[in-house]
Amino acid sequence: MNPITYVLTTNGLLFLLSIIFWKFPPKKINAIYGYRTAKAMQNQKIWNFANSFFNKNLLIYSGISFLASLVFATYATKELSWQPMVLALLSILVSIIKTERALNDNFTDEGKFKS
């Protein structure tokens, strides 16, 4: 497979999805679309915060991984195999960890905003 095609189908797709999530965030708590963890679904205020925070982070980190993967694909001396996929997975993982940390820093276990 062409390295550019591989990057476009992994990191490019993740970046496109992050733009869609950022432009069209979920309005109400649901089980289909959005950042869905037990803490994020406790109430509407947490839901809005979690989705906003996650979408912003995913957009930033997926953009970075997309650009880094394009650089790898352009200057790779060997065929790309796992590198773009690892960057995409790291983007998702970092976004989840940062969102959960922000939820723990800003909300109590009962779902109330920390003062």
C-alpha cells in the first residue's frame, strides 16, 4: 500500500472525525455519540464539559499525529507498517487521559462542580 494512502486512511480519518466531533458535539446525554464514560454521563453539565474538553484535545493531538505521519510517509526509507497507527492510538489515549484528569480536577464523585 502507498504510504500516503495508509496515513490518509488512519490518521487522516481520525483527524476528519475529530473535526466532525468538534463542529457537531452531542447536545444531550446519549449512549451512541460523544465522550461516554460513567463520570461524563452523570449530568448534563459534566457531559458538556467532558465533550468539549475531549473534542478540543482530540482535534489537537490527531492533527499532530496526522502531520507527523505525513512526515514519516514522505521521508520513510522503509515501508511504514505500525508507526501511523501507533500515533493515532496515542492521540486517542492522551485525549482520554487528559479528559478524565480534567473531570477529576473539576468535579466531585457525586457530579458537583468543585469550588
